[in-house]
Amino acid sequence: MTTPQHCPGYEKFKHLKTFNCKCPECNFEMEIFSDEFDKEHKCKSCGSKVDFTQCTLEGSA
């Protein structure tokens, strides 16, 4: 028997990218993963819609 090198589910998520997006209203920074682009996101601080076109790539998750 061999010991797994990664946790279960690793293969499914190993190519995700993280993006940091700032709220256009209050400048609160949120982290959003590349598999969440099809969802609408609202700022956790003020409730305004976050515009993905303003996001910057930060690295791989």
C-alpha cells in the first residue's frame, strides 16, 4: 500500500488561480477563485457588486 501524495480532490483543484478584487465602492479586498467566475459576487463589507474585469491575477492556488 502506498501513501497518497496529496489530499483527496487535489487533482480537481490544482489548476485554480486566485484573483484579488477590490470593491469599487468601499475598496474592501476579496479573494476570488477562477472557478467562481460564472457566479455573481457582492462585497462582504458593503454589498456592492464586484466587477471581475478589475481583478488582478495573484497566483495559483
